[in-house]
Amino acid sequence: MNNKLKIVSVLAAIALLPGCGAFNNSSSTAESSSSAAEAAASNETSNCCESGDKECCTQPADCCGDDASTAAASTASIGTPEKTDVNIGHLNSTAHLLAFVAQEEGYFKEEGLNVTLTQFSSAAELLGGLESDKLDAAFIGSVPTLTFQSQGHDISVFGGAMTNGHGYVIKPEFTDKDEAGVEILKGRNVASVKNSVQDAELQILLKNANIQIGEGEDKVNIVYFESQKDAYAALMNDSIDAASVYSPYASLAKSQGYKVVYYCAHEKALENQPCCRQVAATSALNSNPNTYIALERAFIKAYHFTQTDHEKTIQDVKKYIDIENDFIDTEVYGGYSVSSPDPDKQGTAELKKTIVELGYTDDYDIEPLYNTDIYKKALDSILSQSPDNIYKSLEEHFNEYE
């Protein structure tokens, strides 16, 4: 009983996370960005005054390199953004931390963009936002993105968000250890989300283990729900034995006594599985390339920040995914996932081949719907300004997996 009460409290906390709806900046985000920019300008003005440059000291802050001059420097190399007000959709997941960090650390502003982040419940809702022009970009799972493209939706991938980061959890009465493997799911009712990377990965592992899907002691019965939040909540029902998870649900589930069936990062068949991708309407990418290059520059800077300041990264993520810091730390830095802006075209194309073979979706030509030029131009422009080892590692990865 106590265990169930704890689960209810966690679910209640998740329910309080920002929902989909109006496209307004949160006051805390705006205040944080404003304070950061003011502090940076103040420090830079102080430094130039201390140097004895009286003319600089009496000039506006941008004489010392504030956000405005930074944006001017970047646009000089890539062109002025055609559109500066940008709406980005995301899910209630730590997987989308590049957007959270870029907002909180002022990288969007540095690139001359005014970005609004809005949380949605499902990939289908994010697609609807893109196609209704309410969203300019969205973080959408790789499998639903591929499925939507195969169905004729004119959306393109232009960057990455996270690799791996999913799995399944099961009630502790069925196993006393973590990572028991998919065999533990035989004869169980498993909550999942149709048209999701979690579902596709489970089907891959079941096929490799020669386990059929359906009802029966030697089969796995998959019960589909509309969203990951719904699938996780279904664990409260006596009829559901296990459920799919993406970050941060695995950590939440473990804290409540559930056992992890598997982490996809630890399954050889699922190594380096591209999860969420940066997606936009193909027409928008073609019409506003400079806007998306500026957006990508902000994501790349955010990645750099996550590699150098773990504590502040966790604080930034917590403003959007309000769970315990330890859970965020585990999901982001625990080795179960990697949050990177790299488009990882090879990995996504290979995943498309796999899900077509599974019968998950129809085959189609992915080439016109995978734009890697934006990421390359953004990364090249940053490398020309700051060729440090973290940015160089992104370049090496891109050159190998483009």
C-alpha cells in the first residue's frame, strides 16, 4: 500500500509538469535569461573599464561583447535569421535538455532568437503543431518521425537530441533483479505506446529472442496507450505487469521499487539507437535556413555547456522537468543516454531499414527529408570561432556518421 501511495505522489508530480497549450514564455525562463544577460553585460563593462578604456566605459554594453554583438558576429558568418520568434515543442523528458539549456543559458538570445518552449504529450500532437504552423521545430522520436514521413507528412530531420534512453520496467513481484531481459515479460501484459521507439525496440528484442506477441504463457501481450505518461500510469492497474519508459521514467520507476527489464543502451541489438530528432516542416527549413542554422548553433553551444557544467545543467533541466536532482543526474549523466545535436543520419537510416523489415512502416526515400546541411553550417561557423576539443569531437562524429 505504501508503495502505491508513493507512486501516486510521483505521478501527481509528473501531472503538474507544464502541459501542452498556449505558446507563452514562462516568467521564470524570461527572468532567468534577462538576469543572465544583464549580469554578463555588467561584468564585461566592468572588465573593459578596468582596462582603462574610458571610451568603452561610456559606451553601451555591446562595446564589450554583449549578446547583441555576439549575435552580430554569428550572423556575419551565417546570415541574419529570417524569423526571430521561434516556437519549439518538446515532451516531458530530460531527453530534450538541449532546448532547456539553450534557453536558460541565453544561447538562443545570443543567436538573435526569441524562443518559446512548449510541452506536449505525444509525437502526434507535436506533428500537429508543426503542420498547423504553431511550432517551428519539435523534438520527436525517431520512429514516429520515420512513420510520419512514410505516410506522406512533409517533415524533415535537421538535427539530433538524444541517443538511447529507453527501456521497460516491471513490477517487483515478477523479478528480484534489474535487467533480467525480455524473457521475463513472457505471459505478461505490457503497457507501451504505438508508433514509438520504445515499442519498436521491444519488438526487435522479442523477434531476436523468438518470442511472439500475443496472449499466452510463452507470449508477450502488448497493450497500447496514447502517451508514455499514460503507459507509465497504467502500472497502477492490476492488469498491467510492465511498461515502457523513456527518461526520466526509468529512474522514477526504480525509486518506487519497480525493476528494469532492460536499458536499450545495454542491448547490443539497440546500440547507439537514435531516439529523439530535431524535426521541422520541410518548407520551413527551405524558406528560413538562417533561422534554423542559428537555432542549431544554440543547441551546439548547449551541448558544450552540458559537457562542462553538470550541476548547472541539472538546474536548467529541473525548471522544465520538475523531479529530484538525483533522477535528472542519473538520466543525463548515468550512462543510459547521450544528448547530442548531431543528426546521426546513418543511425536513423539504419533504424528505418529495421522498422520496415518489422512491418512497422512502409519503405520510402529518406534522402529528401534528412537535412544535414543546417547542422554542418552551424558547427562549421562555431568551429571557426572556437575550435576547442568538445566542438571538434562533434565534427569528428558528424564526419563519421553523416
